[in-house]
Amino acid sequence: MDSKIFNLKAKLEVYKAMTNGGNFADCPVRDVIQGISGKWSSLLVMALAEKPYRFGELRRLVPDISQRMLTQTLYDLQRDGYVHREVFPTKPPSVEYSLTDLGRSMFAPLQMLVQWAELNRDAVREARAAFDAAQA
Amino acid sequence: MDSKIFNLKAKLEVYKAMTNGGNFADCPVRDVIQGISGKWSSLLVMALAEKPYRFGELRRLVPDISQRMLTQTLYDLQRDGYVHREVFPTKPPSVEYSLTDLGRSMFAPLQMLVQWAELNRDAVREARAAFDAAQA
DNA sequence: AGTGGTAGTCTCAAAAAGAGACCAGCACTA
DNA sequence: TAGTGCTGGTCTCTTTTTGAGACTACCACT
């Protein structure tokens, strides 16, 4: 075992002590990770990292998101402080979404993961195909 | 805008060309990200990065996961090639789960995100509290 | 004979996500 | 002047996903 890999068990004990001493259910890191690991969260953060977008622009950019989920995911991202929402009083009022500083700082490590995914998507697809073939 | 931030729109065009030319729905990166962004996936990968664990050990380590979701998440991780499953013919047969090389290589960027979450969990919680207070 | 540990599966209820209709207000067009 | 479309959503209904908990079979130990 690589000793540089952090010790999860020790961390769990720390979290137990930090929270209610009982279980590991409300581990604060999990809380944060969960907020950004939703189906659409990372995609929207990636989009907004490029430049601010309006609601309809995001909808067109990600065609297979429903309006309902776009609304809700943006709301959640705003609530967690990653995204800023600004309404402009144009004739049909337009709403612009942009990353906050916190959002940009979170985007950095997220991008690492996305880059890994880009590099390794073939490996994952092959593994998946091999597994499915073995199951059949 | 920071010019070092990659251009999502250009990427989207590339993906469009790579897939069916139509929409961005089956973007391969999203496919990979989705596999590791489940509610339990990252947590189990983090656990297995420390050392291999057996089914029951994982269940005890993460007390609030149901057996059903543990089974299924491990199955999915195995299917995508992140996790290796090995059955030992002990008297009650025991099953050991461990990370594959692919899993370990994915854990590296995942850890970046987890470290970010550790450092910024307070900021996120404050943002959340402020937002909720403003809504009320 | 009863208890506990092994790794699950099965069923049913609750929560989350997806599909699509609907809304008000303004601009442009026929 | 009535229709059409764009703005950013909400509302309802259905499908999918998740969670809770009972149940299985086998073996060891008491």
C-alpha cells in the first residue's frame, strides 16, 4: 500500500468526533461532494466556467436537460455559493448565471477529473463492454 | 475571461462531430463522469483506495448505505473497470473488493476534489445558511 | 437448538428525475 | 389586430432511482 494515500479510517474517526459522535452520515465532505456530484451540476459548472450564460442559453447548450432540472440545479448551485444569479430588467427580463469565486475555485479540481475522463473514456468503455460480454 | 480556461463551446462542437452529429446527449465524458458521480461511488472509491475491503466491512464503514445500494454501486464500479471483485472460498465465502489500476488512476483527480471539499466545506455551509436566511 | 457472521436478493414505499403543458409580458409579423 | 415567438420559469403526471427492511442459505460456535 502506498503510504501517501491518506488513511480513510482515521479520517472517519475524526469525522465521527466532529459531528454527533454517532455515525458518519453527516460527514461534511460528503455533504459538499454530494452538492456537486449531481447529474447536471458538473456540466453546468463547466459551462459557466467558460463564461456567464442566460437560462435559455444553458438550455440550448445542454439540450437534454429538462427546464425543471435546469431550474433546480441552478438553484442548488446558487444556494451552495457556486453560482451567482442576476436578473436584468430587459423587456422580457433576462437572467444571467455566472460562477462566483467559490465556484471558480471548485472548478479547478473538477477540471482535473474531467480531463481524466477525457483521457480514459475509451478504457472505461472497453471495461464496460468486456464486463457485459462476460456476463452474457 | 481567463484564456486558459478551456472553451466548452468548442468542445461541444467536437463532441457533436464525434457522436451522432445531432445533440450532446451522449457526450462520452459525461458518460464517464456520471459513473463516478453517483451518491456512493466516490465514497467507496475513497475507501478502497486505502486498502481492499470485504462487503461487510464496507457496509460497516459506511453505516448509512443500504445493502442494496452497496451491491449495486460496487457492481457498477466493477462494470466500469474501477473495482476488482474476488471471491474467496472460505467456509462462508467472502468477497473482497479492491481498486484496479484504472480505479487508482481515477482516484488521483478525485482526491483533488475531496481535498477542495475539505478546505471549503465551511464556505459552502456559510453560503447555504446565508442563502436560506435571505429566502426566509 | 439457538445465535451470529458470510454476501447477498426481494419487495414495497418514498424520493428524485424526466416529459410536457401552461403562464405572463413584450416584440415582431401577417 | 390576431397570431407567433422569445423571455424564464412553474405545475402536474409518469417513470426511474433510492431507501428500508424482511428474507435466504450455509456454516461455526455455544
